[in-house]
Amino acid sequence: MGRIVILRIGHRPERDQRVTTHVGLTARALGAQGMYLAADDKGVVESITDVVSRWGGTFFIEDKVSWKRCIADWKAAGGKVVHLTMYGINLPDAIGGIREVDGDLLVIVGAEKVPGEIYGLADFNVAVTNQPHSEISSLAIFLDQFAEGRELNLEFKDAHIIVHPCPLGKRTEER
């Protein structure tokens, strides 16, 4: 299995900062290696970078990315593009083919209305449901289905904060 990287498009800094941060945090926690942000938003970059520095891992975030250039470069390098949209092929029908990809995946997660051009550029247009809902939930469900639950036990190198599961309360360790 290759890398999974998120491309966040349609981000509006004055409105979407919290949601886009949660897209990045969800991607990191569920096994993606990084996120490209097709917008200029240092606040999102700083928030996610801070989490990585405290909670570990090598997740990257890069803002000010041209989504067209990002997709073109990704495909030129042999990667495949997955677009999460409520108009695509239902996830259960698409996930097997996506798992068979030999190489890296770029997963597009939109905010506002996605340019129609994206549908033609994507190798897979995938619907988590055919109903309006959150891009955060779409990404989480996609990553979980892709990894078949294995991502729920990830350990992050260089973590300064570790959570130890327990039935009641909170148990953490700081290193």
C-alpha cells in the first residue's frame, strides 16, 4: 500500500478553519500521511503542526497549493485520485477497486461547491452516502473502510503525549 494524502479544496479561511483543521486531524489519526490545502491559512497549518509535535508522527501539511497543479503532479508521478462526493459510486461498490491500487492515493475533500472539473480528473468518484453530510465524516468512513479498521490501533513515533485506554476516566502519559 502506498501513501494516502488529502487534498482539501474550497476552504474559506473566514468560515472553514475549524472544519479544515478537523479534516487534517482526522486524516492524521486514521493513517493518512499528509494534507495539501488549496488555500492560504497559516492558522490551520499551525494547529495541525502543533498536534503532530505533541502527539507524534510524521504527518505533513502544506498550504497555498494549486489544486490543479497538485492533481496533475500526483497523476504524473503515477498516483491515483479519489474524490469523496455524494454523487459518486457508493463506497461499498468502489472500495475493492481502490484497495487494489498499486501506489499512492490523493483523496480530495471539498468544502464549498467543488468545481465540475474535479469529477473528470478523479480516478474514483466515491460516495460515502448519497445524502448531504460532513466532509469530516466522509473522510473518516473512507479511511476506516480502506484500512479495514487497522488504522484504529496506530502508534505514533515521537509522541510526547500517549493515551492509555482504560474503562473509566483518562489515563495519559507525558514523555
